[in-house]
Amino acid sequence: MQKALQVDVEEAGYEFGKLILRNVHLTLEKGELLLLLGPTGSGKSTFILMITGVLNNLLYGYVKGTVRLFDINPLEPEGFRQVPRYIGVVLQSHELQIAMQTPLDEVLFTLENLGVENAFEKAKRVLDKYGLLDKAEVDVETLSGGEKKRLCLASSIVHEPELFILDEPTANLDPWGEREILNYVLELRRRGKTVIITEHKPRYFLKIADKIAVIENHTLRLGLKNSKDFIYSATVSLKKRREKERREIVRLEKVKFRYCSECSLVLRDTSLQVFNGENVAIIGPNGSGKTTLGKIISGLLKPIDGEVRIAGAVPWQLKPRELLKKVIYIPQEPNYFFVRNTVEEELKLAAEYGSLKLEDVVKNLESWILDKMNESPYRLSYGQKKWLTYIIARIYGSKVVVFDEPTAGLDFQLVKKFFTWLKEEGRTGVTSILLTHDVRVLENAADRVFIIENGEVKEVSVREGIEILRKPVEEWFYENQS
């Protein structure tokens, strides 16, 4: 059987003397699926950058050893130039992958760079397949996070490569999008394609993986027994907080919003009420308006009609410092949150706004953050960036925290820690609004659940919300038991 990938690497990293990977040995046959697990920041994304030649050819990193991708050497400049013909990649952060202004341009970019014939017809066909044809020529900034993920999938498959690399493919996707991903992977398997998947929600892929590996302590190890600590869901249990007098902290009355005068309404007659200390989950399909609602609550968007109050104030009328005391929005793409050049400077700024001393803040930080104080926050792994945004938000001391897809990119240990943190903060009166597709958030943290459908918001029970999020994937498992 032809080898799709042969890796024998002594060590690799971004700077000499600061290795990320060592003693990595792996063989993938053509048509095999590798499920790659490991804690946040362990080097999974670095492994992908290494085997595609990006690490040493574009990022000025180094690789000691050999990598063979089908019949080319991606570590050498000549082989690296041929890599795009062999692989399709979906990065963990779609914001870092999309380069063009419209979905049509993004898919055409791949085809035209490879000199593929009938590019326009192929581009439209694949956009239709991924439900984006009606948005082919809109600005990508108007797409939801899940729609951007589907666009990355479309551009990864349009040139029909042999190896597909999916880095956290279900992150930020609604349950129906997760089902699409599972079908996408099965289709690749049926066509004999080689697939590498990194995931923090691996139960989706355990049944169909040919090989399972974990990267931990810089090294890759094969076998399910080495991966058990990264498979099972995290659960938390805290004593129920003592019921206090409920105070209204968030109120929306008949809010309407659209992005332009010609655009359709994203939200129509939206009303909701949230109380201090509650953890409220807002669910709904990709593109339904969850992020829009979160930004309205945070004062980042102003509705065209209706009333919004956060702790009694109109958010967009407040000065930045006053607004941060009341509410803060944490985007699903953590890069958008940072404004300073180093981790230490980010923490220092938050401490100033939170009226805290930096030395007091530093006392409570995890060791890995202390080790990276002088590094750029943009150089951290995706999961580390996400966790840093939560640390910073806590320092700001806002009464309401709006989390957009908070568990995406976090390993199960950090997810468990996050749930514990939510409950502890709730006991002190901090209100968390969680824009999410992750059923674990509802199972472990949510006090109440709202769903957005067709621009309308309604409250459902936590149990009903869990059933809504579980159903599409559970149906997929049932249909594909064989």
C-alpha cells in the first residue's frame, strides 16, 4: 500500500533551543484516518505545520529529521511548492485561513492558483454543496463563524487533494454543521482519501479512525491506551449557590436589528431578561444571530429599534471604561480580543482597568502563563489564547461577561476548569451569557437557555436545549452504526 505520510523527526520548533516536538515517528498509509489528540498547547497544530512544510519554509522554524508526503519532501523548497496540490486544510481558526473578500473569490483563489480548468463552475458547485451559493458574493465578514468554517471546508475540497487535514473541525459549528462534518469525513473515507483530524471532542471520530495518537510532553504516541485521558467528557459538581434576591442585570425589549437598510432583519422583536449571577446559554443554528445578540448586549452594536439595559444603563451610551465595568464581550476568535504586544502588557492593561495591582494578578496565574509573559499573545496556541482571554476578562471585573463559543479549542481539562469557574463567578453575582453549540455547556453550567430561530428568541428548558443540540449527531450515529 502506498504511504501517504512518513515522519521521522528528532525535534522541531519555532526557535532553536525551544523545541515543541521531539522523537515523532509516524507512518500513514493511503486512505487511513488518523485522530490526533492532546492537551491545549501540546503541539498538535505545530505537527500539522511541520508535515506540510509551513513551519520551516514560512514561519522560520526548524525541523531536524525527515518528512515524506506521498512522493515529495515538503521540508525542501521545491517539494513545499507542490504541497497545495496534495493537501486540503481546514485550520482551527477560520479567521486565519480566509484570504479573499467573498466566498466565491475564496474558492476560486484555490483553483486559479493551481491552474484548474472550469474553475468558476467548480467553485459554484462546491459552494452549493456547502450551503453557501446564495452568499457567494457577499462580504465574508457578514458570515457567521459556522458559515466561515463551511467556506474553509469548501475551499479545502474543491481541488480534490489526496490528504485532508482538519484542525478542530467541529469547533464553532452547530449540531447540524457537526453532522455535515461527520458526513464529509465519511465521504472522504469512501473515496480513499487520507485524513488527519485533531479534536477536543473526539467521540465523534473514534469509531471511524484507523489510528489514534496523542501528543503530550512534546512527543507523539500511538494507541488508544495513550489517549484515554483526552476522550471522556468533563463534568463538574459544585454545591448549588445560595439563592439571593434576584436583580435584573440584562433586559432587552422588542429589539430589532439589521446590518444595512436593504438587509433582512437578523433579530425581530427580541425580548429577554437575565438576572445577576445566572449562567445563560443562547443556542441556535449558525447564522441565526447569536453573535449579533451578544454584541448588542455588550454595547458593540446598536439596534434599529427597541430597548437595551445592562445594569440599568444603555450600553452604547457609556464611555469605554464605564462599559467594561458593566459588560465585556469575548469573541470566538481570541485574536480580536488582544490589543497589546505581550501577555504581560495585556494583563497590565486589564489590571489598570480593574483597579488591581499586576503583582496581585500574577500570584493567581497558571505556570504556563507565567512562562509566556514576554511572548506575544498571538503566538500562543488557539486554546491558550482562548484561556488567556478568560483570565483577562476576569481581571476587568465586569458584571456581565458574554462568551462567544467559549469551549471551542479547549481540551477537556480546561473545559472542566471553565465550568467550575462559571459556577464560582455566578456565586459572586457575575452573570455569564454563553453563545454556544456545545451541549456540555448546557449539561454542566447553564441555569437557563434561550434559542434563536428565524430572528426570534424564545426561552426553553435546559433539558429541551440539551435535546435540541444532541439530536442531529445522535441521529447520525444511529444511521451509521454499521
